[in-house]
Amino acid sequence: MKKKLSLLIAMTIAATTIFTGCGTKASADKSANGGTFKIGLEAAYAPFNWTQKDDSNGAVKIDGSSEYAGGYDIEIAKKIAKDLGKQLVVVKTEWDGLVPALTSGKIDAIIAGMSPTAERMKTIDFTNNYYKSNLVMVVKKGGKFDDATSIQDFKGAKITAQLNTFHYTVIDQINGVQKQPAMDNFPAMRVALESGIIDGYVSERPEGVSAQTANSKYKMVEFKTGFKTSDEDTSVAVGIVKNSDLKDKINKTLAGISEDERKTIMDTAIKNQPAAK
């Protein structure tokens, strides 16, 4: 009887050890690959990012909201989160609040069509680029500036751009322009353009394509003689905190996305944006 009891105890201990070991490994794996990857964006800058009512076309639920975020930035973020082994969480944040949200730890990264300017790099770091785009002007179709080919054709025009972007600073390159107060977001600028408050606004080409696709009253003007910009201005990168170990990991993911794939993702985003339907 004692021998049988001893054997039973030994078997119990062995089984406990096996299951405990498995649990420890599972916990370790979860610790290494689990968790969340929180990104901040406006969800109002199509085709880079936008807000929609459902998860169609791969949109991701916005944290604390019943709405979803879609667009080019979201597709890039999904690839990064997958490689990190983490769940993507989208935190909808106003443009001016993105850098503070990052430095305060509210988000892990900014993936919002943001350019890695020297001024921003005083506060945060950036990864390698994940998109590059030229500047355009969005105007009323059939209006006074419809056939402009140079930025100097906008002499006397009422022009604006988004607050706290380099888009706003380049307006000064137009001789005699009537520079208007910067505006918070692109939807507000589109309304101002349609109502005649402004004659045009500066944006990156993807947003310009989106504007004229969404509303036949708008036209994107591309220039033969355009704004003078630097690579850092027209490039888009992921914003991260200083000395983050995410930088090399994210760069590895970005290096695996070819230029052709990036173009395909952007073309698809332009096609899928809600305003275009």
C-alpha cells in the first residue's frame, strides 16, 4: 500500500512540474510577444488616416470609441504591430496633442503622416521614412486659380494650411499672398474653401487627390514651379520617444515594404476612403 501511495505521489509531483513548466513558458512567450502597440493619429487626414463607422477594408477600432480608423497609416501600423507580436491599438488624438501624447507615454508611436522635421527631432526621434510626397494646392474647380502652374500664380490669393505643419510655413514663398490663419484640420479647410473664405490650401499630394475625389468642386493643382522643400519636409516617418528600442524593430519592418507595395497601399487607401464613396 505504501509503495502504491508513494508511486501516486511521485506521479502527481511529476504532472504538477510538467504543467507548471508549460505555464511558465507560455507566460514567458506572452510576455515577449504580447501586449499592445498604441499609435496616435488624427483619423482625419485621408488618405493617410480617417474615421469610419465599421471595420470594412481592414479598419481598426478606435480606442474608447464605437468608430474605426482606416487609411495608409493604419495599414503600415498593422504590419509593424504584427512584426512586434503586439495588438494594435489606435488612439485618436488631435494633431497638436500627438507629440505630448508620445512623450507622456499615452501612446507608443505616432503614425500620422508626420514629417521628421528638425524642430520635432529636438523632442522626439523618428524611424526611416515610410512615404514621400510632393506639395500641391487644393482650389475650387473652375475658379480663378484652376489653371495655375506656379506657386507665384497665387499672388493676392487667400491661402492657408494646417496648424503646426511645414505646409503653413511654405506659403511665405508666394509673393504677395494673403496668408490666412492656420486651421486645425483638413475637413475644416475644405469647408472654408467651398464657402469662399479661402482660395486654396497647401497639402501633400495624397490629400489633394482625396479632396478632388471626394468632391468634384475641388481641384488639386500640381506645379511646374513649386514650393522649395527639403527631404525631411516631404518625407513621412514614425515618431517615437528618444532612444526607443522600437526604432530598429520598426525600421526592419519598413525595410521589408517595397516602393511598389507602398504605392499599392496608398492607391488602395485613396480608393477606399469613405468620402470617395
